[in-house]
Amino acid sequence: MTTASVAARTDRRGSAVPTLSMVTTRFMELRRRRGLMVALSMVTVGLPTIFLAVRLLLHAVAPRTYGPAGGYDIYTGLTVGVLYTLGFLVAATLGATAGSVDLNEGMFRHLVVTGRSRLALYFARIPAGLAIIMPLVAIGFSIVCAVCAVAAPSQLSINGMKVPVGLSRTQLETFAVRHADEVLCDFPSFNVNVAVPCGGGGPSGPVIITRSGPTGPATAAQVNAAAIKVADQNYTDYKRQFVVPPISLMVKTGLWLELEAAIGFLVALGLGSLIGQRTVAMVMMIVLEIILTPIVLRTQIPHLINLQRAVIGIATAHLEPSRLPLAFGGGGHDYRVTESTTTAVIVVLAWVIGWTFLGAWRMRTRDA
């Protein structure tokens, strides 16, 4: 075997599989973009940290005015309202940058002349980018989990009323009897025939009401019976509420947020490579996440329902853990276009594989 044939067999520059050195180089190139790294860190880690730090400080200074910094409500607000959407967008920013930076800076020609496979040049960006964005999302989410667990309130708040945690149905009924007026005023209720003064309004004392209006004063026994009825009506919802998010919910939420960030990065990477411009790709990703997805999620168009299910935001919203409020807000109502979990998984795979293929194809066919 000649030296030339041995060298040809050991030369892997034409392989589509990126080497570790290629991935490391891509990782370092992205990390050196300080402005981008600062922006990613501030959104994924800085915003939740600053928000929670301010709440901790305010509660320490004025605990009667400002509630605890943690708890289930703060947890859901930061995960669904902040990390879910902003994590997707910052991951998309990183992906669009990684997909177009070489072309925009005139480095693409220099990479091609090295003899490296163009597919390997593209695929090296995937682990390099994920190695940046996924730890940042994990750090931000871990801070949220830690504060929300340690600084959680000691009681549930139902329409402003403090209720002990972990009561059985009988214990909640007993609590309702001891706080009958507050329960009748603050707890959601229906078909209750007793009214009490609430916040300075209403009758001057407990009264019996019918469809035609008040009919006379209510006895203490009737007030207690109405309070027990309201407690029973709300017991199912009460058991679903948490002061501290369960560990199982934290794990599922973390995986869901990482999936959302990975999708944002991979789709934007392919889009940035296909278009060759970071700005246009970012605008398209923002429109998809902020404008198109909420509209499609809440509006069912009968003849286009299957097309709506093909939107990636619908699929990720379906995969959301069940104990979290609806992504993009729902006012307490589930507006999402229904689809099976299998369909949601297929849509996610189709978007990830499809945009990866398009980005790699454009990298392979682009003129140097």
C-alpha cells in the first residue's frame, strides 16, 4: 500500500460527520461573540434572577405589603410566561447567528477551501449551539425552582383569602364553617342561597336569597351549611393547587423548556442557513412565536384544522405538563387546538428534521 493511498484513507475531511475539534471551534466562535452571550445570559438567567431578588428584598423589608418571593404562582408565571417564550426566542437568536455568521462575515469561502465537508461544517454547529443555550436555560430554571421552593408561602391564596395547605374534604369544610363569611365572599360558588356582606357591599347581614331576591335573614346554621356547600364545590380545584411545585412537575417542566429551546435553536439554524441572513430569520421566528402561534392556538378553523396542528407552537403547547397554565395565556380556559400526543411528537420531529435538512442542503449547494 502506497503512502498516498494510506493518506487518502486517513483523510476524513470529506466526511459529513463533524470531528470534536470542529465542534469545539464552533463553540468557541459563538462564545467569543460577547454581545450575544450577554444577551442570552441576561434573558435566560438574569431576568428571573433579578425578578426573584427584588421580590425577596421587598418581602424582607415589608412582609405585610409584599408576599413571599416563591410559590406555585410565581413558578408558573416565570416558567410559562417568561422562560418558555423568551427561551425559544434567545435560542432562535443563537441559531440564526450560527447559521449565517460565516456567510455574513465573509468566512464561508475560507472554510470551504480547507476541504472540509460542508455538511460537517453545518452539523458541527448543532452540538456547539446546544452546548451554549441548554445550560443557560437549565441555570435560569434551576434558580426559579430553588427560590420558589425555599421562599414559598405557608398558605394557599384563593381570591386573596389565605387557606391552609393539605386539608382533607372534612377539614376544608370545618375551616369553611370557622370562616363562613370569607368563604362565601371569596370562594367561587353557584346555587348558594345565602348572601353575606362582602367588602362593605351587599346586605347588612346574612340573608336567604331566591330568584326573586332576598326573602329574610339567614340563621347561623344556614350560613354554615352554605359555607360547607361552597367548600365542597371548590375542593377539587383546591387539591390541584400547590404552595410548592412538586418535584415531578419541576422535572417535566425543565425537560419541556429544554425541548422548546432546542427546537428554537434548530429551526432558526436551518432558517438562517437557508436565507443567509440573521435579521430576516429572527424576524420570522419572532412572528412565528409571538403572533402566529397564539392566534392559531386559540382559533379553530374547521377546514384548516390539520394545517393548524402542523404549527410547531401547537405541538409544544400540547406537550406542556398538565399542571401548568396554558402557554400564551388562556384566561383560565383551554383554547388550544386539540391533537394527540403522537401527532405532536410527529410535528416536532418534522420541524426539526425538515429545517435541519434545508439548512444542510443550502450549506452544501451554496456558492463559495
